[in-house]
Amino acid sequence: MEKLSLGGQLVQYLFTGVTVGSIYGMVALGFNIIYNVTEMINFAQGEFVMLGGLIMVFSAKFLPLPVAFLLTIAVVCAVGILMERFTINPLKNATVLTLIMVTIAVSILLKGIAMFIWGKDSYIMLPFSGTEPVQLFGAAIQTQTFWILGISGVVVLLLTLFFRKTRYGKAMLACANNAEAARLVGIKVNFMVLLSFALSAAIGAAAGAVITPISLMEYDRGALLGLKGFGAAVLGGLGSFSGAVVAGLLLGIVESLCAGFVSSGYKDAVALLLLLLVLFVRPSGLFGNVEAAKIKKF
Amino acid sequence: MQDRTALLSLIVLLVLFPVFVTQVEAISHYLDVMIFVGIFSLISMGLSLLMGYAGQISLGHAAFFGLGAYTSGILCVKLAVSPWLAMVAGPLLTAVVAYAVGVPSLKLKGHYLAMATLGFGVIVRIVLNEEVGLTGGPSGLSDVPGLKILGAPLDSELSFYILVWTLVLLVLVFCLNVVHSRIGRALRSIHDSELAADAMGVETARYKVMIFVLSAVLASLGGSLYAHYVGFLSPSSFNLLFSIKLVMMVVVGGMRSLWGALLGTWLLTFLGNEWLHVFKDFDILVYGAILLLVVMALPEGLVSVVSRLGEVRKRGKESAG
Amino acid sequence: MSAMDARRHQPSELLHVDSLEKSFGGIRALQGLTFSVAEGSIKAVIGPNGAGKTTLFNLITGLFAPTGGIISLKGETISGRRPQEIARLGVSRTFQNVLVFGRMTVLENVMVGRHIRSRASILSTGLRLPGMRREERQIQARAMEYLGFVGLEDRAREYAGNLPLGEQKLLEVARALATEPKILLLDEPAGGLNTRETERLAEIIHRIRGRKITVVLVEHDMNLVMENSDEITVISFGQKIAEGKPREIKKHPAVIEAYLGEEADYLNSPAGRG
């Protein structure tokens, strides 16, 4: 492969950044959906992505891609529902610490189950539409990148429609605003919590399924993905959907540029340092409301 | 006082343990496991103060453990510093890092504090992995020297056992004293209502940082001992899973009690080093299941079972008498 | 009434609030509030819900800083300072939604009140030095005294979270008194109490005044307020609308108008008119 010009390298890193940033954005969306309804952070969010990737690899061997994709989403969605029903719903008046411990326990369990089924190996699958990269602005871009951007875009669009136009979506937003009032007007908050977990799991699964052809997937990738996705969520203002998407892209680009021009070993640390920075300096995030954040239980 | 009886019982058990265990060939290696129990107990007692008493959380304490271990390791291996001196340098360095991280982190609460400490822990592990020149990277750091007292090397399991557990007992007594004092009450008041504690004049921010630094220093001390006992360090021992195991030791045993931390540490260390060997790598399934069960069914930890039994007995005596 | 507007610290004045303003984002909770509390008196602050009374307390105790104006204690500015400093200077309080330390015993709750009047460091407590042990005994003894003051000595070993509401409110008073305040802010101490408990509370308030501690009372129970305060300040929508002795306030037209409710019924009742 010919050596890329500096401009070409830049384009390459930008595309990588935007690609991986879309994934972070989707993970962040998952965090936000659950946070908005329950005010809790689901530490197992990254595991949904991991499961999405591994199940997709497995099912794509026997089924046509679109079917495998939908199956993956359905299965992980079911996992999310089971998680909510068995571990979250019973703990109605739990302390924050208990909720943290519970989602951590579930994430460990999911990791263990994944290791049991798939072992410790990294799995790869063929990109959705072939391995020939596309030449663009002096860089070689994987076709999978466009799939990722496309699917992320569709996810964001569907979510927006869901929240603006459907009854359930509007009900979920109402819960996010004021759970007590929502309950009083007859919204079944319990069901909204269940829905939030199902949605988050589905989105996570989609992200995992679509990134695996590029970056492989193994049983213990969940923690780091979850952390970075959380970083994007906080950076964009916890609870803000548009913020999550923008922050995710931003995070991905910064990480990719650092990996390319500075050091690839510390690539993961970049996102984490940004996370710490945001939490320490401006927990309301780039786009969050500072006054509102003061009332939030930071 | 209950604590005094518990302490005496513990001392008796600790003295009898090696005597008994060395007689039975099949479990003679339990002495080695108990050394690890002691080392981890230093960390878990600190965590118990932080989580159970002050009501905070840290998902990154493996980082402080690692900082202590690697400081000792690097100073001894690369700079031929005396291990005892390194064991003073380690906690000092850790205290500085813990303070720098603690001050901004402890302004956060709940999930955000958990995430911040989680992030910090992973960053340290990455640094340990990447700075190959300093730490040996993923292949690890080996030939960390053992400890010597007055020229005599502590190279038997028994001698290390005595060293570690003497230290644990000293720290335990110190922590028990702190718990039963105005400082212990201040910590617990922060846990129950930080707002009211502020209004009563308790320096909540200062205490939170202080107890965070103390717990980090204890973890670092444990790390140094670990380095000199095992002689070999690898970044994968100081990962997120270990941080979670540390938290589990405190939660499973019973957060609101130092004895709970000791109980949880003993149980989880023996599980990990001994009884779960049959599961090999799948021991994490067992850990996840235990954590889930305890958190959902027995949130006050195992120690609460013990104290509830005590209450039942007391009530039985009262009604019988 | 005119003495309140003087800017220089009046010798008998303990607390002075001057042109106090507080806004939260777009909401103006308090505007241009000025009043004083005379040393050794019992001052009540009343007003309809949402008038800004708890915000006032939160500002005085340092929970947040005012957006304008000054609060001073005996001439010394306390607004903008940290709650811990203000507590050490002698301002203590109880909370409207009772904030006892639920998982600590009743006695331990009051002992936390002694925290700022004690000194043992972490080193001396860890090593259990004799000075620390002596101080511990003193802390416990004084705490029992304060429990006795409010009549809760028998409950000393029980967990505060298990107490009925009325006793939790008394516990908060004992805890606040343990800090040896010069001025005690009571935030709706009678909320949720029955008649007998309220009478007990009133008696305790008078004994507090007997100990030369100034009391500021935010309350909705008009009986309690009218029978027990030396002076009343009325706040509505963040502004002072009236100030004076109870009998003046009862007849004040702006006050009656602001309330327009049960309080107004009280003010029009035989007890109120008397």
C-alpha cells in the first residue's frame, strides 16, 4: 500500500474517528435513554454492544445479513428485558450504591456467559458489502464505515420519531421530566423502565453488530466501550440525545487523531482522560444546562 | 465490648491457624492463601471506611494497589533501593496521587463518582501496560526482592504470614478506634445526610478526601507487600475486575463493619485462590452470581447474618429468663 | 420599625439581613429583603408557601450564596461563607424535611452536634490517646444533657430512623443545640406535630430562649407563632410585606390579603382577633 500523504492520513483518521465515534454516540444514546427514565447509569451498557457483535458473527454464518442483524437485535433486546425484570424491577427503593452494584454484577455475568459461549478469542466477520476499500479524498475508506454511519443515522432518526410521534415515546419523555407526574396521569412508569432497557439493549446490539467487521469483537470489550460511551454521554450533557451523538463523534475524532499522530497505545486513555476532565470541570457537559445540572444528583 | 472479644478471637485464630494447617499436608498451602487474605484485608479495611462508613464508592482501588506494588518493584529492581524505604515511598506517592484525584472526584456523587474512579483505575492500568521501559509492560516486572529484617531474610511463608497479619491487626485496631470516635461519627453522618452534616459544621469535603487518601495508602501498602512476597508484577493483576473484587469483599462481607470487610476478604480470597479452581476462567460467573445474590437478597452482607443470629440468641435468653 | 433600616450594627442586634436577593436561573426567590433579629428574642418568619422562607434559611446557613445583599452576624458578614464556618460562628438549624442521621443512634446524632466543639485529630483517635478519650467522655456527657433538655434521654440507644416524626424533630433540636449556637433557626418545627407535641415544642423554645439563645422560627402553625414570638416578619413572593409584634401583624391588611386562607380564617376568628 502506498504511503499516504499527510492530508490523506488526516482524512483517514477523520473517517476512523467518525466511524468509531458513531459507535460511542450510540452507546451514549443507550445510557441516556435509561438515565432519562430511571436516573441511573447502566454499567452493563457496554456488554450489550459486545453481545451484539458476537451474536451477529455467529448468526451471519447461517442467515442472510439483514435477518442476522434483526435477530441479533432481538436477542440482545431480550437480554435487556430479562435484566430489567429480574434485577432492576425488584429493587424499587434501592440505594444508588445497590443499583451500581447490581448493574456491575450483571455486566460481569454477561461477560462470563459470553466467555463461556465464545471463549476468549477475538471474532471477525466480513464487512457487509465486500472488502474493497473506497478511495476518497486521498484515503482508503472501508465500505463498512458507510454502513456504520448509515445505520447510526437511521437509529438516531428512528429514535427521534419514536420520541416525538409515538405514544410510548412521548410517555418516556414525560417520565424523564417528572416520574411522579407521569405516574399520576396514568403512565405506567414500570413499563417505561422496561422499555428503556429494551431500547438501550437494541441500540447497543446494533452498534456492536455493525462495528465488528472493522474492529473485531471479544468477550471483554464491553467495559471499555461502556466507559467511552459514558464519556460521550456526559460530554454531551447527560440526558441529551443530540448532545450524545455530537459528543460521540467528537470523542471518536479526538481519539483517532491522538492514536494516529501521538501514540496508539494510549488511545483508550484519551477518551478516559476526557471523561475525567468533563466530570471534574463541567459535569453538565458541553451542551447541558449548568443550572439544571446543579439540581441533578451529581 | 463486642469488638474486643472479636479482636481477641481473631488473634487466637490467627495464632492457631499456621499451627494447624502445617500439620495437614493437603491444606498446608492455605498459609500462602492466608497471606494474600492479609494483604487484601489492608485494602478492604480502607475501602470499608470509604464505602461503608463515609458512604462513598471507588471502582478503581486496584490502581492504588498497583501503584504501591510497582513503586516498590521499580525502586527495588531498577534503583536498588532498600525494600523498606520503598515501602515508605510507595504510600507517599500514592497519597499524592490519591489527593490529586480525590479532591475533584469526591465532589461527585453516586454514579458519577463510581465512573470517575472507574476511569481513573483503567487509566493507571493502561499506563502500567504502556510504559514498558519503566514497568516492563505486559510481560511484567520480575525479580522483585523479598524483605529482610535486620539482615535476616523473610523468605519463609510463616515469617511473611506473621509480618502481614501483625500489620493487619495494627491497622485494624487503628481503624476500629477511628470508627468509635468523633471522626467515625462524622463519616457516618456524611453517609446518612451530607446536607445535615454540613449544617452541623462537619467538614464533609475534607473528610471524604481524607478517608479516600487513607484507603489509597492502605491499598498501596498492600501492594508493596504483594510485590515483595510474589516477586513478580504484571499489569493484568491490577485491572478493573480486581477493583470490582475488592468492592465485592466489602459488600459481601458487610459494608458497615470492618469485621465485614475481613470476613468478605477471607471468603473471596479463598474462593478465588482455592475453591473456584475447578471453574478455571469461569470463576467470574461465580463472582457475578455472588455479587448479584448478595446485593439483591442480603444487602447488609454476611456480617448481618451473624449479628442477627446474635440478636435472636439474646432475645431467646431474655424470653427464657 | 425605623431601627431596622439603619446600616450600622445595632448593639442588641444579633442577625442582620440587608437587601438580600436570590435568583435561581430565571426565578427570583428573594428580592430586597431587609430585617434584623434582636439578641435573645424569638423571631418568627411567616408567609404563604413558596414565599422564600426556606431559601432564606438556606442563605443564612450558607447552603448557597446570595445573588445580592449581605447577611451579618453581630456585625460580621456571614453571607457567601461555607456552612461549616457559619456553624462554627454560632448559627445552627433544623430542617423542614427532617434530616436526622437515620442509621446512627439518637445519642450519636447529638454527639455529631458536638463535632465542631471538639478537636481530636485522626491520629489521636486512631491511637486512642488519653486526651481523645477524655474528650469522648465529655462529648457523650454533654450530648446526654442536650437529650435531657428535649426529653429524649430514654431513647438514647435507639436508631434515629426508627423514631416517630415528632421525636425526630426534637432530636434535630437537641443536635442543633449541641453545636452551642448563638442563634437557632427552626424550619417548620411544628410541621406534622399534634397539639400536645406542639405545646411541648413551644415550651422547649422558651427554655431555649432562657439559655440566651436567639431563635428564628419559620412556621405555618399560627397559634404557635402568635403565642410565642416577640416579633414577626411576613414575607410574600420573596419580599417583606409586614413586620412587627404579633398583635399588630394579626390586624395587618397586607398580611391578611397575602394569606387568604386558613390563616386568614384564624386571623378573623375570636382567638385571632383577641
